[in-house]
Amino acid sequence: MSIASSPDFFLTRLGDELVLQEGQPPQADPNVPRKRILIVGGGVTGFTTAWAFLDAGYDVTVIAERWADPKNRITSQIAGALWEFPPAVCGKHTDVISLHNSKRWCMTAYRVFDKLQAIMPRSDYLDHGVQMRMANFFFDQKMENMPDRGQLDKYEEIVAQNDIKGVRRDANIVTEHKVNQKTGVVDAYQHLAPVIDTDAYMHWLRFVLVCKGAVMETRRVNGDLLDQEETLPAEYGADAIVNATGLAVAGDASVYPLRGALIRVVNDGSKFPKVTEALAVTHDDKTKTLYSSFPRNDNNAHPWWLGPTT
């Protein structure tokens, strides 16, 4: 399948779920005036929101001060982009509602990415950067023996999700990946997970939006959007506005990062064995640190990520 001419896939609502389907979205009634949505923010949240609205029959305008650029990356390109069932090994949910929503949303993302890489191979017209790779999680004690049942509960939830592929718990995973025995790692599980090359994905996603008719405008919006929720949409003839600015939200203390630091290194096998799967050692209560590594793509000239958090 190719998007050289027109994207032959679309997002649609199926009950409470957002799903990816092949073909063209249903045609809107030509006798009903189309409504326009104004989206502020050109990151992955803004683009994904635009995609869903376009396929639902809306006209969409996206405005952003900056767009994805391999030489001057935006936040969405810097993000780790390894799929993980919440709560993640790095970062921490402190809100029960947030955790509940994240579990539902993450499974939506899993199904969409799995379907995308299945119907549109990466060797096609334009690389979307999505791959399904094995993700491995290691523990320094058996999950049943941990003082906190959190890791065991998470694993059992993963097992219960029929759509998560390749789930396996086995201490042999430790030796299979030649984990240093001095680390004291004794338990492990793995499953297939989407890993996104965000440079490629953001470029692909913008191409899809343009093909579907989105209007992109480079513009900086100053001040609180709440103070402009009537004037800004009116300027664009929009019926609604979506704030997808993320951490760029001015003066909103409720928006803050959850993840740790990321370091990019070249993954070409010259300095260490080439990493082909995601590897994560979960949070150590003694040192308050955790480590994870995962390949971003399979090009030797491109990097992978290493993530320590304190």
C-alpha cells in the first residue's frame, strides 16, 4: 500500500475506540456545511488530533511556531517513543484518573501502530518510522517478592491484553541478552512493542495531513489561549480550537514532564554490541535510578537512546 497519490487509510470511531481502517473515510453530506477546527501546536499531539478530525469530515488548520526538523528538533522528535503499558518504568503517574486514561489510550496507540506497520511496509513510498520490536524488562528480584505489587500487577494486566503480542516471562531472558550477572537481575519479561523513529514519523504524519487537506500555518501565538478562545478561532473561521501546545503552554503549572533524561549515541556496533531490542532495568529504590535503551531505527548511521532518571 502506498500514499504516493492519496492515503488509502483513515482513522474512525468504533464504539469508544479510535481505529485505523483501510480505504477512504465515509464521504460527508455535501449539503451540510463543513466545520473547521483550529489546532494550536504542530507536535505529535496536534498532528494526530488533526488526522482524526480530517477523517471525521472536518476542515482543519494547524498553526505552530516551529515544525519537525531533523536539524532543529521539536519536543515530539526528542521523545523516547518506545510504547509501554502504564505506569512506565521511567516517569510516574500520581493521578488515578490519568493512569486509567493512559492505559486505555496506550492500547489504542498499540493497535493503530500495529495495523499501520502491517498494511504499509516501511519500504513503501514514504517511511513512517514505526517498527514492532521486542521490549525486555528486567528486575533484581522476583516480582512476587517485591514489597510493592505494582510490577506484578502491571505484568498481569499486560497478559490480560489480548492485543499485546509476544508476551513471555522467563528468567532465561536475562542470560539470552547477556545481562551482567553483577547487576543481580533475576526476573524478566518481554513483549512486542511499537518503537517509533520520530524524525521519520513526524515527516510522514505531516505528509499525510497535507494529502488529506490540512492547512499548515507557521505562526507564534503569544499569551494565554483561554484569553483568545473566541478571537483566534474567529480569525480563522473556525468553530472550535484545540490546544495541543504541550509543554509550551504559558503559565500552566498543571503541565509538567514525567520522563527522565535521554542521551543519543550511535548504534552501529563499533563501541558496543548493536542494540536491536528495547532493554529496561526497572527503578532501583536504593539508587533512585533506572536505565533503558532502545533502537530508534535500523540505520547504522542513526542513534538509539539511553535513558537514566533520578
